[in-house]
Amino acid sequence: MKNLKFPTAQTILLIIAGLVALLTWIIPAGKYDTLTYNKAGNSFTKTHLETTETLPATQETLKTLNINIPLEKFTEGDIWKPISIPNTYQVVEAKPQSMVEFFQSPIKGIIEASDIIFLVLIIGGLIGIMNYTGAFDAGISWLAIALKGHEYILIILVTTLIALGGTTFGLAEETIAFYPILIPMFLAAKYDAMVPLATIYLGSSIGTMFSTVNPFSTIIASDAAGINWTTGLTGRVITLIIGVIICIVYILKYANKVKKDPTKSIIYSQKEEIEAHFGTKSENIVKLTTRLRLTLIVFTLCFVVMIYGVSQLEWWFVEMTTVFFVGAILIGFIGKIKETIFVETFVKGASDLLGVALIIGIARGVSVLMNDGLISDTMLYHASTATEGMNKGVFANAMLFIYSGLSFFIPSSSGMAVLTMPIMSPLADTVGFGREIIVNCYQYGMGLFAFINPTGLILASLAIVKVGYNKWLKFVLPLLLILTIFTMIIITLQVYL
């Protein structure tokens, strides 16, 4: 059994895609009517199967369609995607996905995910240039000396900062850039690669799970539920603080155990391979010169500018990718790298993350099969009817797990919000609690499954760190159980208090 090789991330996703394609032959196809706001004509477009109807953009129109959302949420751009219209689900002609569609799905997924794929490749090129300059080695040497005996500070600092990014603007895909930088630092501090993986991925996951002002989950979901996003904010802040503390304590416990005895590492068998890959074999101290300091400053500014742009200037992947591309060029000039060497190094760095880019595309292909097979709305319809007649405490916890299940098929937080909130949020009125509880169930449910969701970001993250999915499950499942119990208690308290 020890010699049994666990499938690669790409193979796992292709197996999942095959199962989803099979489901399109079993699960009945169905569709909700959708409503889209047209800014140019200040009107709504109602889509019913293949037909469309233009409606006036008024509050009366929304009321007629049983959509309890203020009109300004559409006109001010808070809701820009098509939303599902309640009570319009109907079974439609099946569109089972054949072998042809199955093999086309990764290609379609790569095309759909081209924005994040290019971001990953450009970041890979930037990392390649940084490694060539020696700035990382110098920075790691300096950090190892500065934190000697207090390396645990790195765990607390990184997890907290990334969680803050997750809770404020949905820091998730962007964390792909952090792994090649932080892994050597943690290895130099005598931790294993699971520790930086956990600090980054768990930090991002717990931050987005307990989002407070995240426009891509809290705000858009609250808007789609017809409530102010500040409703329930205090409770989310409290759960965020407790959740981050739980994750930090869990990581520190594992990290200290590994530091005292490296054989206790879950990935001890890969120790030499990972250290060789991330270049931590050398014990030489690299001097942090003025030029290398300037290089690290420019590199750090890339992330500062990216975070400011996403959170304040409504930037998205094109702008983020451009920041890293410009950063690579500036670092090339600072390091006086010859043009031919710069291009070769940049391309080599990008190619190192090509496998990660393909994983992202294949994962998106699973969603393509779901949408093309017309079973996404069917899953939503049956999820919304499964809770009828439940006690409100049981109902809230059931919604938590329903959202966890739905997130396998709809891993996008904004996509989940606009698709489900108009359908799910009115259910809160029937059981007697505020709609902010449904928003919380959506966030917490998606967040819990995100720790292990193979159609999310975890497989791409594992591919960078060279850690198998089975090893990650062994590490994270005890924490997931703790967080699930904690979340169920919080949801129950919120319902009854």
C-alpha cells in the first residue's frame, strides 16, 4: 500500500469531470428564468429558455417577479450578473454531455479561465527573474537571522495578513504568487513545506469563509438577498477573529512538532525532493546589497499595488497581470539582466507554473459540463425544496451543508451568490429569522468545503508545493472537523439569539 501512487491533480479533476458528465445523463435538466440589468438602456432583460423579454427597470418590475432587491443594487452596479428568478424553475429537454463534450471541457475551461491562467504564467516569469537576481536568497538569509529563535512569528504574521486580504477583498487566486516566495523562507526556518502551504491556503480560506466587507461574497450576496451588507457584520467579525485564532493554533502545533522532530512531518518522505526544488540546500549566507534591496522593494510593491487596485480601483485580472509584467521588466533593468537572458529566464519561470495553469483550466471545465448539461439549476431547485418544514435551527444548519455541496459544482463565490440568493433568501422569511443568516450559511458553507474542494484552488496550490492531495487531506481533515463544529454552533446561536 505504501508504494501505491496517488493520482495527480490533473487526473483527479478529469475523473471528476467524467463523473459530472455521467450525472448529466442521470439528473433531469432544468432552468430558472433569469433577469439581467442593461445599463445602456436602463432596462431589464428577462430570459425564459431561448426567448427574451425587455422589461422596464423599476422596483415594480422586481416586485412582480418576487425579487425583493432594491432597484439601486442593479443601477449602481452592485449586481451585474444574471440572477435567478424565484418560482420559475422548470424541467427542460435533457442535454447529456457526450464523450466529445467531455474531452472538449478542459479546452473550454482553459479558454474561460484564460485570465487567471495568464496571471499565473506571468507571475511564474516574475518569480524566475527574481530567482535569477538572487534577491530571494539574500532576503531569506536576512530573515533567517532576524527571526532566529522566533520563527513562529512568520506563521502568525502570514496567516493573519492573508486572512485580512481574504475577508476584505476575497484574496484567493492571487495567493498562487506567494508559494514560491514563502516556501524557501519557511524551509530555512526548519519547518516543512506543509507549514507555508497551510499558512497561505488556510489564511485565505478562513478569511474568505468569514468575509466581512468582501465585495465578491458578503456584499454581492447581501445585495442579492435584498438586505444591507452591514446586517450581521458584528457577528462575522467575531467569527473571523475566532476562526483565524483556531487556524493559527492548529498550524503552530503542527509546525512545532515538525521542527522538534522532522520525521513527524506528513511529507517527510518528500523532504529532500522539496528542498532541492525550492533551492534550500545551500547554507551560504547571501549578502543583501543595495541593488537586491531595491529589487525586493519593487517586488513587494507589485503586491501592494495589486491589492490597492483590486480593493479600491475595481481592478481585475488584466490589471493585476499587467502589474506583475511591469514589475518583472523593472527588476530586469535594476538587475542589469541582458535581454536574451531576461527572456529565457522569464519563459522558463512561466513554464514552471504551466502545470498549475492547466489544473485551473481543467477545474473550470467541470463547471462548463455542469452548465452545458443544464443540471446546475436542478441541483439548486432540489436544494431549496429539501428544507421545507424544518425547525429553524435545523434548517440553518442544513443550509450550511447544502451550500457546501453546491460549492463543488459552483466554486465561484460571486456566481453562487447571484444564482442562489434570490431563491434561498426568501426561505428565511418562512422559518422566522433574518436573511443575513442565509448569507452566513452561504459564506460558511462554501468556506468549509473550500478547504478540500478539488474544483477550487487547492489542487493548483498543491501542485506548486509538490504535495499530494492525500497528504493534504491527512493534514487538514482534523481542522475541518473542528471548524465545522464551531460553525454549526455559531449558526445555531445566530438563529436563536
